[in-house]
Amino acid sequence: MQKRKLGNSNLEVSAIGLGCMGMSFSYGPPKDMQEMTALLGAAVERGVTFFDTAEVYGPFLNEELVGEALAPFRGQVVIATKFGFDLNPDFDPRGMKGSPGLNSRPEHIKQAVEGSLKRLKVETIDLLYQHRVDPNVPIEDVALAVKDLIQEGKVKHFGLSEAGVETIRRAHAVQPVTVLQSEYSLWWRKPEAEVIPTLEELGIGLVPYSPLGKGFLTGKIDETTTFDSSDFRSTLPRFTSEALKANQALIDLLGSIAERKQATPAQIALAWLLAQKPWIVPIPGTTKLHRLEENIGAVSVELTSDDLRDIDGAASKITVQGARYPEKLEQMTGR
């Protein structure tokens, strides 16, 4: 597995990481703990060293799973987790019920970190993200709280998730931001306008989540696909049958390039991301070993400048239909 450095930091990770959320949250009921433990071990054996979780996934279940499964590999892997939600009993972060309950007050951050350290079974969190920007707490206060945690040895690197350019700059001035996590893929390219140039200027790495468009870019989902009510995608405008039908052109494009490269559409989508910048590390999520191996295989797919030009040319003629989130959740991004 190739390695990549995230921005100007010394944080070196596998070129493709593993998003762990779907193992216990958001994509249907939690999966079997033993099966997921085996999958996490298999990822390490295949060279994956970067794992992404959050206290809100479950809540707490995902951190517990990741902490338990990766305990034998301490020192070989980098685990990223996130704070920023009030986890009261009726809060559902998918926006299906309850209020969003953002909370990035410094005392809450420190409390959240103590819980994450215990669940992850570590003395130091490798990478700590603010999950969503809290409009009620100045980002300077958040950055200072994380700076304190870094000085105490409880955190190594500071990250932001779905933050806007001004927020990134303000946070970075107080405590250097190592990584921004943001949705970025062939069907969500908004970060290219302002965010990616800012990251390049400041020397901050980019970790795209949903690099396969929440499964759509694998080519395994079409307008006839239905989602269970426990699957987050059942609430997303981009996953209505009308939108899926309209967006099929993107899959056709990936499929034709995949055929030419003897790869799969998912591998082309990931290889495209890897080709954008050397400091981009996508974190596709999966609960299946064959998909994990397919995703890792994307590292070996070489896209030439002609291939990239063809993809950009064809993709620019396709207008992706449907919002990526319901309005309430979309409002929590880009702040």
C-alpha cells in the first residue's frame, strides 16, 4: 500500500483509509461485531493504516468497535475521531428526530475526548476533528481547547470537518489544522472552488468522505433500488428514484473508463480522487471484505492526464440532480 502525507504535517497514512461509520450506524442496523472486528484486522493486514470513527456513530458503538478491533495494532495505525454533538438520549444525528444538538464548548470538547480515549483504548488520539462547526462557539475557542489537549498529550493532530474557508483560516491561526474532512467525489465537486485552493495554500491535507457517493459511484445502485428506513440514504434527496435515474450518466461514464482500464467504476472514482492532489486520502467505508479489497485496488489504477481530461470533459456535461442532504443537515456544512 502506498503512503501519503496529509498536508505539511508529519501525519503519514495509507493512500486509502477506511471509514468505519457504516459498521454500526447510518446504513441499516449495526453489523455483527465479530465480523467487523475481522474486517478491521483484514484491512490492517492489507496495508490500511488510517481508520475513521466518531463518538456520534452509534452513538459510541463505533468507537468501541474500532478501539477493541485495533487494540492489537497499536502504534501501527492512525485512528481519527470527532467531537461536536450533544448526545442526549433522543438526539438522532441523521436528522430523523430530535434536534441537531451541536456542542463545541471547550468544556464539552474535553469531556468528549475523555470518553473517546477510553472507548478507543488509547492514551492519545491521533487525529481529532470538530465534526461540524458550531455557530454558537467561536472557532478560536475550539482551536484553543484542542491546542490545550495537544499540549497535555491527549491529542496529536487537529482536524475540521465540512468547515468553510474563513473558519479554516481562523482556526489554523490559533492551532495548525492538519486535515480537513469533507465530502468530495465526482458527484460532489464543490470543494474545488474555494476549499481545495485554501488547503493547498495553508498546507492542510484533505480527507474525502463518501468518495463513492454513498455507494452510488460503485454502479450497484439504480432507480429501482430501495432503502430501508434505517438506512440514512432513504432521507437523501439525491437518492430518490428520479435523481438516481437522472444521475445514471455519471455511472455510464465511470463504467466506460473502467472497462478501458480493466478496473471497476468504484476504482476509477477513487483513482480520480487520488490523482487530484498528492495530499488527498479518501476514506471509503464498507462492511464487506471483497469491497475493501476492491477499494484498496484503486491505488494501482493509473489515470493518465488524457484519462483525467476525458473524465473532466464528460463529467462537466453532466448536471448531478438532487441535494446531497436534507436542508437541516445541509445548513450544518460549509460554515
